[in-house]
Amino acid sequence: MALSQQTLDYLLEAEGSIRSAIKSAATNEKPLIITQISKLLYDIDSMKEFENLMDVVEKHQSEG
């Protein structure tokens, strides 16, 4: 089942905030902090991609 629009909206908002945090951290924080913040962004993106993949699998299973 696809992510609800409300959940997707919150994830997109979170991505924007995390990108802003990365921009700020780039000049103010140690590289480890930037790496960890970047991982948050990567994890959100990976979760959305995984959810899309699961939708394709479920659709294929229901057709077969």
C-alpha cells in the first residue's frame, strides 16, 4: 500500500528541513555530524523508494 498523502507531505517537509540542516552544518559542524544528518535524508529517500517497490510487487502478485 502506498504511503498516504499526509505521510508523504510530512516526509517532504522533513526532507526540506534536513537539507537546511545540512547546509547550516556544512559551515558550522564537524564532518561526522554532516554525515549523520545526510544519512537521515538518505534513509527517508530509501524508505520512499522501498514503498514504491513494494507497491509494484503487490500489484504483480494480485494480477498473477
